[in-house]
Amino acid sequence: QKEVEQNSGPLSVPEGAIASLNCTYSDRVSQSFFWYRQYSGKSPELIMSIYSNGDKEDGRFTAQLNKASQYVSLLIRDSQPSDSATYLCAVSPYNAGNMLTFGGGTRLMVKP
Amino acid sequence: DGGITQSPKYLFRKEGQNVTLSCEQNLNHDAMYWYRQDPGQGLRLIYYSQIVNDFQKGDIAEGYSVSREKKESFPLTVTSAQKNPTAFYLCASIGRNQPQHFGDGTRLSIL
């Protein structure tokens, strides 16, 4: 049984701080990793994808992958109230977005 | 504009009734997926299709059925056998070597 685990939160951070969201996965053959943001009542929106060990930066977002530890994280710098949402981690055994297994999501609250 | 269109946005089901959720994409994607999301939880895979006229069961297929007669369309039927259908249903599609993108979802409730 493939599992993707996230702390459900809520994770509360003050505006301007760094938010750190974590995800662990059980399937060692996982090849690609995704972070989706989901606002309440809306569908998930892809914000980051990462395929190799190390860091990948895109604006205020940094994804970090450690395949040996089966761990992927998302850092959000200079957190804004508009970042308040649920963040879903998703993992695929393929080198693309097929056959995703999703974690339960972490709810982030950024307080002004 | 290219995208994934789900309809209706809200749907109500009566006892013993089958209902069909629509998912259409004009992205020329081969693969399409249906997920169910319950409050405060992640997405669970119901059915997926990698190519026209072929589809596979996901983790929670019982009580659901699908068809894939056209590349653009992947409708999901929630049958009366699904005893707890209240959820947010999401359709996704994926192109070659691309991440999945989602439609806006259909929220299904029981009358």
C-alpha cells in the first residue's frame, strides 16, 4: 500500500515568516513529486514539481527532495495571508504526473 | 481557451438514483482521472483512462462507473450502489510528461 503522509495542521505562521510543509512517502520507486495548493471549496492548483534530489526554487516557493530519506518539503518564504490554504503533496512512480498518490494535506494559516 | 470543464458544479442525488458527472477537456490529453475528496482529506482515485475505449479501476471504484468513448470526454456515473456519495469530485487530465491539472470539481450531495 503506497502511502503519503502529511501533518494535517493547521500550521500557523505570522505574515512575512517562512512556512515549512513536510511530506513523507512509503514507495521507494517514486520518481516525481508535486505540491498542490487548494483553497477552501476549490480544486487543487499545481504550484511546484520536483524530480531529482536537492532544492528547486520558484519565486517564494522552494521544494526540497531527499529520496534516501523519502522526504519532500515545501518552503514558502515571506508568507502572505493569501497563502492560507491546504497544501497537498502528491507522488508518482513515473517520471511524470501519472498515477499520483496524494497525502491528506496540511492546512496553512498565515496571520496578518 | 484550453482547459478541463466539469459540470454541473453542484449536484443532488435522490435515494436509488444514478447521476452522471461530466468531464470534458480540449487539451488533447490522452490520460484522464476521476478522484473523490471528502472533507479534510486528500484525493482518492476512483477510475482512470490512459486511452480512448480503455479505463481502469482505481482504489475506490465500487459504486461508480465510467466510459471513454471520445478522447475529450470521461463521464463518471455515481450509481445507487454507492451508499455514501456525498463528496467533492475532481476530474484531471495529463499530457505527455506533464503534471496533472484539475477541473473545478463537482460537489455532490444527497437529498
